[in-house]
Amino acid sequence: METLKDLNSINNSPKILRKEIGLREAITLVIGMVIGSGIFFKPSIVFRNAGSPTLGILAWIAGGVITMASGLTIAEIAAAIPKTGGIFIYLKELYGEKSAFLFGWVQTVIYVPGAAAALAIVLATQATNFVPMSATAQKLFAILMLFVITIANVLSTKLSAKIQFVATIAKLIPIFGIIALGLIKGTAHSFSLPVGTAATGAGFGAAMLGTLWAYDGWVGVGNIAGELKNPKKDIPKSIIFGIIVIITVYVLFNLAIINVVPITKVISSNKVASDVATVLFGKSGSLIITAIILISIFGTLNGYLMTGVRIPFAMAQDKLLPFNKFLGKVHPKYRTPLNAFVFEVGLACLYVFSGSFDTLTDLVIFVLWIFFTMAVAGIFILRTKHKDLERPYKVPFYPVVPLVGVIGGIYILISTLMTDTSNAVIGLVITLIGLPVYWYIKKNK
């Protein structure tokens, strides 16, 4: 594994991004990327599928346990391979270049710009609650937000990390305020099972699936490993502590919801967080929630761009993308991946105008979970074939914990394949289209 032989000499290369992100920023990156808009909109779906308040809370806990198992496992891999690129690098070192390329291909061309476009549009849509905008104006506002975040990230990774820290704290404070008031002022009348609602195993499985989607995003911190001051220690710490905070917030927030609003209203409302805030704060409650959502999505968008752009950058530095000299270039003054940002944000702007972002990202979710599950399972390859690597952190209760993470990933894959078969198949086809590109790059490398 020649890419792991001398990490110190690699990190001192002029092509490497500046190491200036600390543990505090890494933790808020994990939290900020996961706690986006899902915390406000997912509860209704989860409780509706679960069939009862108690099972709904258990679904959030079960999803958190699976997420933590995956996080503890990936933390060992990330600490052993602390390089920019995250899952792309783990797949490359553990499974080979071709698997890594296919993952990076889907991320670079579809998921990163598509997710950024989707978040920017949601941000613009929420902003209309304060400033009315036409459909065209919303798209222009979304692009403006993409440019603002790009400029901040290009000028300084440290600046973008600080933005992430401030945005995460700014949304956690009011969320904890809602939790505290909800648990104190609520009546707990909503813990009874609604008439005509039955709790089933299939319903609980669907509820847990919904929570797993809500927990997604934390793995992105591995993408910036090369820019962390102490990646071997800080990546495990940021993942573990970040996920603990996320699970705590999700469980307590949902307890507060069902403590304030009757469960019949929770499962029928499409704006349950606003309903709760209205009960707690009066007419201004919905505006408070909208403001929190704006801050939350802005932070999530910053995190997605900050980490997502590192994947094409890492691929280009490994000469696994067309125009790799351009895309893999580090800005000589700011030491940031300027060209990779220009490419990804350019695609995101195209997706904003075309309105195709939701369709595109839905198509590749299944494929990305294949690669994520492979990454978690990679711990067995790491332990077997690369025993010589330094391990500042080891996953506890091996191999039980990794198996829980792998089983969770397989559950998501089977559920997605059964409920969204056409998108899963199309996503596989889009991924395989990357093979001719890979062969062309290898031929001309």
C-alpha cells in the first residue's frame, strides 16, 4: 500500500491543502452536516410509520445505534488512513482503484452538486417566508448562496470551518430551547396509541429507515482529513462525539414534540416543528422555526460543499479524473481547491436552473449506500491485510460493532431496492457508465 508508506512526506507536499482545522470545528462539521432540515420534517413520517409514540422514539434510538456502530468502525479506518478524500480513499486502499473511481464518479458528477443544488433551493424556499420571491428569484437566490459559500471556502478553509461552527451553535441553542420548554411545559397526553393505528414490525422497519436517512452525512468529515491538525486523533473523536450529540438531539427533540402536540396531529401534519413552536411561543413560533431552518440549511450546505469538493480534488490529485491538472490544483495563496470548487458549484448551478437535482440525487442514493456499506465492511480487510498500519484508535467490541453497521447498511439497500427498484437500477447504470471513463483515463494516464 504505497500511498500509506510516508504520510508525513505527502502532507508536506506543495500540492496538499493547509492543515488548519481543529477538533472543535471537526465536531461541529459532523453535527452541522447531519442536523439539517430532517429534524424538522422527519418526525411525522417516523411516528406515522411506527404506529405509536413509544415505537417512534425507539426507531430514533435504533437508527442512532446503527449509526454509532458505523461511526465507530469508520473512525478506525479514517484514523489509519488520514488522507483527504474520505470514503474515496478508503475504497481505493481497501478494495482497489476501480471501486473508488466509481464512487468518486457518482459523487463528483451527480451527488455533490445535486445535493448542493437541492439544499440551496430549500434555503431559498424557506427564505420566502421573510421575503416573497418568484420561482426565478428563488433560483437566483439559491445560486447567490452557492457563490457566497464558495467564496468563503476558497478564501480560507479555516474561515469556512468557523462558519460551520457558528452555524451549528446558532441552530443548536434554539433547538435545545425547544427541547427544554417542550419537556417542561408539555402535558405528555400524546403517548397513547391513536385509534385505528396498529404498530407492526414492517411499520417499525420503515420508521427506522426514515431515521437512518436523517442520520446520514457524518462520514463527510473524513473528506477533510488532510486538513485536520491532528487527523489520527481528531477524526475518531469528532465522529464519536458528534454522533452522540446528534442522537441526543434527535431523541430529545422528538420526545419534546410528542410531549407538546397530540400524536394524531404529529402524524398528520407536514410542519409539526412549527406546530410545536406555535404552542410554545405563540404566533411567532413558526417564524422562529423558519429562522432556525434557514440557519440549519445554510450550515449544512456549507458542510456539504466544504467536504464534497474534496472528493474530485483527491481524485484529480490521483490522476483519476479528466483535466486532473486543473481540478487537482491548489490555489497558491489560499491553499484551497479553487478549481474543484468552480467545477462542482458550476454543476450545482446548472442543476438549480434545470430543476433536476432531486431526481438525480434520488437515482444515486442506492449506489452510494452500496459504497458506504463496503467502506464499513472494509474494517475486516484493514484488520486482515494491513496489520502493520498504526492504529491510534480501534473500534470497540470488534467484530460485533462493525457487523451492526454492515447489517444496517444492508437493511437500507434491501429496503431501497424493494421500494424504489427503478431508481436503484438506473443508479447502477449511471454508475457503470463511469467504467468507460475510467478505462479512458487509465489508457491516457
